[in-house]
Amino acid sequence: MGRRTQGLVALLLVFLLAPVGAEEVPAQKPEAPPAAPHNPDWFAARGRSVLEPLIRTVAKSPPMGPFADAVHFTLGADTITIARALLDDPEEDTAVRAAAARALGALGPRAKTEVDRLVALVANKDEDTAVRNAAAHALGRLGRHAAAALPTLLTYARSNETAKETATQQTDGDASLLALGAIVRDLSLHEHQLPARNEKVAAAVARGLDWLARHQDDDGKWDPAEFDRHAPPDDRNDRTGGRSGRGKPGYATGVTGLVLLAFVQAGPPERYALAVHRAGRFLVGQQAADGLIGPGKPLHRHYNHTIALWALAETWRRTRDPLYREAVRKGVAYLQGARNKNAAWRYKPGDGNNDTSITAWAAYALRAAETAGLAVDPEAYKGALAWTNKMTHKTTGIAGYTTMGGLSARPSGMTGKYPAARTRSTTAAAVGIRLAAGQTYGRNELLRKGLWECAKLPPIWDVAGGRCDPYYWFHATLAMTHTRCRASAEWNTKLLSAVLRNQYKKQAGWRSGSWEPSGPWQHDGGRVYTAAILTLCLQCVNQRVTPLSVPVASQKSCQEAAQFLQQIQTDDRQPEERREAARRALVGLG
């Protein structure tokens, strides 16, 4: 199809799919639905009848990009609906299904919810090669949003099947090779350089994970109140570290979510696989029919739910176990429904109350779910930002808990020991909300101000002076790690000094790898919470723990993809077209 023909097709789409004017809706029928491209009734009657014939007409005339772009601007999300229907119909013409897959790729990030569908097509050995190649092509166009597809694409590329010529693949070369290069290249362009691995930090993380693994209950949870049942009998009543580290049992779901998150972020070694499996099943088992994860008591409800949802989203993204996908889908639906209109979240669904702390966890969970491939209503981010803007002092950048520029929250009885003025936990949480909602350090002044306010109060393990606050440190370290602002290096240095020095070492016996519960929330989460959140802080410093943007695909997958492309490029036994495709895929990868 020539450019003039493509242009005519685009113009034809704009003309045919333009909203119907007022004169086309008789005044005597006010009950008729408005004629707009995103109205379901209009779409069923007119949109598909126009688009499908056009897809069929040009299905054998690649490239599809300009045509699909025209579709995108006229039908938007309805293009995905049509493509899904065509791809899911095994009786449909192969060329049409391939064209539908390519159309998804042309939509770019708008089609990131379809990554699983495209991956399944590539992985299906019984699928027509033309469709598999088209799905691989589409994944490549999704770039970093298709990072989870790297292992599947690598397996497909190694099978050598994509080298076959097909009627719909005249200029692609090898679709899977090009897709591998596009995804890895996009990841390298959009993600910060991973920091060099600090072996001392890695060892501390390993000690923390080992302690947590030793204190998991048989049903998969971590019990904040009764964790010491796993300690030797003669240590259980040791007031220096046994019962003194007890938390509240009502937070078991949220604490288990934090621990699971630490394990999956670490890329758990084989010895932790069972712990991850059991914890994931426990959290799924805690989900109610309405999607809420954990007990329904008001003060516990949304902390438990959001943290558990974040952990399950990360577990699903890494394992692709369908059990987790359904739990995350239901959890997202509940969370979106629980949000206050035009605002955010607090303890009860939709009661009109909001706070910055729970809203941060909600934003993290939604971003993690979206990164894993599930659709999230943009209004959720807008509402979270609206609340955050309301809470943030425009001059200082300090964000309050429930009042603009106010202090962070403190549990009853802890205000004197840990004064709220000595922390910036809600300011750090507000920065996290902004990052999860898509704002950036370079373009948002309030985000920058908030981070620099945090930098003025770096981590110090000073219990007597009321400066020990792991909850604050986690939110701030997550934000510092994500932005890599100038303040992050000094922050990380202070964090490591505080956290590494106070971790129990081998000579501490059963406490080895944990930390003495300290900070304003020590009686809520206890020793298990403290171990989990400080391990996560260390992981932030050493390897990026972030739901705030599309995460880096595993370094192993990226390295394997690059090495495979280099092998193909230099292998004289490969067809010249395949070697050329590998060369093109490697452009920009160094």
C-alpha cells in the first residue's frame, strides 16, 4: 500500500467514523444514545462494521503501522476490542488475525494490557507462523512495556521458526529478533543505570531474607504477634528480642505482603521458592468475594489490602501464574471502587475521608498491577494527585497526613518518643504518589521540593532522639532510588550506615538477620515488619525496587537476549537475512 493510499484510508476512517451530527438524531427520540465513537451501542452498530472490512482489505498489504495509527486516532480503545475479537477467533482468516496483532503493536503503550495475549500467541506452537510473527512484531513495538515477554521471545527466536518466509512478512526480517532488540533497547533508554552491586548490602539482604524464611508459619503467613513460636524455646521470653518484638495480629496480611515483596524483588533463589509459593497462596486465600484482601476491620483494611495487592502484582508479573492474575484483577477492581470520588483513600471505602499514607500504598499497588499488564483507570491516579496537591505546601513541598503541610501521623502513645516533626514520612509518601502517577523529578517542582525536604532529615538510628523511623526511610529510599537525584547518594550512605550497623549478626543466635523493632510503628508491625521493610530499603539501594515505572526486566533475560543476537549476527551458517535482522536488532545496544 503506497503512502497516498494509506493517507486516503486514514481520511476515509476519519470521515466514516466521525461523530454523527445533531441532525442525524431525531429530536423526537431523546432516549437514543449519543452517537460517539466510544459509545458501546454506536460501536456495535457502526464502528466494527466499518473497521473490520478495512482490516480485511489491507491485511495482506503490510506494513500496517500507518493504517493502525489512523485507527488509533479515530476509535482509540475500541481498536483493542476489535483486535481481541479477531485474535481470539481461531476460524478467522490468518492474514486478518496477523493484521489485528500488528494493529495492537501500532497502538504502543495503549495496548500494554494485551501483552499476555500476544505472549500467548508467540508461545503457542500450534499457532500459524504468520500470526506468531505478527504478535512478536507487536511486542517489539510495545518496547519496555513488553519486558515480561523477553523469555518467550528468546525461546521462539531460538526455535528458528521466525526465519520462515510468510505472505505477511516481506520486510520484517526476523520478527522475534527485532522484537528482542527493541525491548532491550527501550529498557536501556528509559530506565536508570542499575547501581553497582554492593556485596555488604547483598549479604545483609540475604541475612534478612533468611531470618524471614525461618519465621514463616505453615499456612504461608508471617504472624507479627506470634512469630517467636519459631524461636528456640529458651529464647521465646527473652525480653531483649523475643516477645519485645511482637506486633498486632490484625496486620498479618499486610506484613505477609511486605515479606513476599522482599522475596520476589530479590529474585528469590531456589531455597525461597516454597516460601514465595506459600505466601502467595495465603494472600489469595485471604481475598473476599468483593476483592478485598485481608480482614475487614477499618483500621487494618486498606493497609493490608494495598500492600498485599502490590506483592501479588509483583509475584504475578514474575511468575505469570494465572491464580495471581485473577486475584490482582479483583484487588484492583476493589481498590478503584473504594476510592473517594475525585480524591483518594483512607480506612473505609468511599466514606469521604482520605490520608496520604494509605493513598501512597494504593498508588504503588495500582502502578505495580499496571506494570504487570492489567488496566488501571487513569482517574485513580488523578484522584490520588488531587489529594496530594491539596496536602502539599506550595512553598516548602512538605506534605501532610490529612492537612496541607502538616505533620506525619503517630500512633497513640508514641508522639512523645518519636515526635512527628523529626520525620518527613508523608512528604516521602507524597513524592511516591507523584512518581506512581507519572510525574517526574525534572518536570515537577513540588516533587523536587519534597525530596529535598526529605534529604534534610536523613536516616539516623537514634531511638533516644526519636529519629528512628523505618517507615519513613522506606518511602524516601524508594523515591530517592527512582529519581537518582543529587541527594540520593548521601541519603543512601546514611541509610546503609544506620541499617547495616544495627542488623543482628551471626552471634545473635535466632535473631541473626533481624533488627530490633524501633520507630513509631514498632508495636503495630513488630520484628517481622521491621525486618521486611528494612530489607526492602537495602534492596532499593542495591538493585531498584520500584513499582513507580515500568521495571527493568531481569538482567539475565536482557543479557541472554543481547548475547543471542550477537551470536546470530556473527554465525556464518545463518541465512544472510537472519544475520541482517540481528544486526538491526543490536543497533543502539552497545
